[in-house]
Amino acid sequence: MRRILLVLAAMLGTAAIAVPAAFAASPHYVVGPNVTISNNTLTVSWKAAGLGNTAESVDFSLTGTVSVSAQCFTRNGNPVQGVPKSETNDVNATGTFDVRNGSVTGSLSVSPLSTLTCTGNQQVRILSVSYDLVLNGDGLPPTSISG
């Protein structure tokens, strides 16, 4: 009888240790991915969790296309005569991010969005942006980002 109880206790102890480990590695995004556009740069940021404690780092890639319309403006904020330049650029950004306590926070940037160059003191100003991107991370589901 003691032997049976001892075996049962050992099995329950093993199960108690194994079950949390199995549930801990369930990768998912807890924040984002979020897109911000500032000046001539598009940035995708996120926080992912459920990566477990065995991975030291995670590789991420951002792929897709960005369509942008830009125009030159004077220092006073007036548009320069001419037609705004429209272009579509391929995106292929990668990065490796450290995992801490099973989670990772990161961001990847695409810059410049527009290859338009202005003369003198003129500045490039982004008029509109549309994007169709995919964020891939080791162990995480590919996430489509459009806007």
C-alpha cells in the first residue's frame, strides 16, 4: 500500500511540475503591434509574452510594402509648386531582441519612407501613407498590419 502511495505521489509531483511549464510557452502579443509615423519614418512596436524562459533572444522580421505621397515645403510651411511625389517601397527590416522573463519588447523602423529630396531650406513632408506589412517573430503567429 505504501509503495502505491509513493508511486502516486511521485506521479502527481511530476505532473505538477510539467503542467505549468507546458502552459508557460504560449507565445502571443500583449501590446500591439502598433504603427507610428513620424517625419519620414514608420515604426512598428510590440510586446510579446509567453515565450518561456529557455529562449535568450527572438528574431523578428517586418516585410511588405509602404506607399507614400510626399512633397517639399518651405521653412514657413508652404508647399513648393509641383506635384507631390508618390512611390511604393518594399519593406524588409529585421532585428534580434532579448527575452526577459518570457517576454520581449521591440520595434522595427522603416526609414526613409520617401526618397524625395528638396533643395535649399525646404523640407520633405509626408502627405499620406498606406502600408501592408507582416510581422514575424520566432514562435509567434505571423501578424498582418494594414493601414
